[in-house]
Amino acid sequence: MGERPPIRRIVIDAAIPTKGITIVDVAKELYRVEGVKAVRVTVDDVDVDVLGLAIVVEGVNVDYGELEKALERVGGVVHSIDEVVVGEYIPEAGATT
């Protein structure tokens, strides 16, 4: 099989504990992953012990495995991958051609 296509954008639904870690810590840790050019972390759910996060990562040839490890280093866990874009550019949302 040939070369793996580069991941340009990935949207992750994740969770972190409410104590001991902030979304700033999460964003900084994810930004350290090779190939990452930008990270957006948004709180989309609050529970007593857990914050639900919507994480958007964009870059060039982003390694999903390394993103998952980085999230785990700050106590987080991936619930799902909600979007992924691979290729030479990021198509506009809703584009069909």
C-alpha cells in the first residue's frame, strides 16, 4: 500500500476531569503534536466530574495516534471522531464537488 494520505483536520468529541486540568492545558498539549498548526477546544457539556469537549485540530499530516496520546497525558479520553479531512486541502463544509 502507498503513502498514507495526510490528515488536515480532525474534530474530536472528548472529555476531561473538571479538576486539575483546564481547556488551556488541553489545547497546549495537543498543539505540541507534530504537524498541528491550530487547535480549538470548546466546552460543550458540563457535569459534576467531567467536562465534555469539542476539539478541532488542523495542520499538515496530523498523526491521530499522537493526538490521542497527548489527550491522555492530560487526563482526557476520546468519545468519538466526528469529522476528518484528508488530502491536499480542506474542502468547505457542504461542498459536494
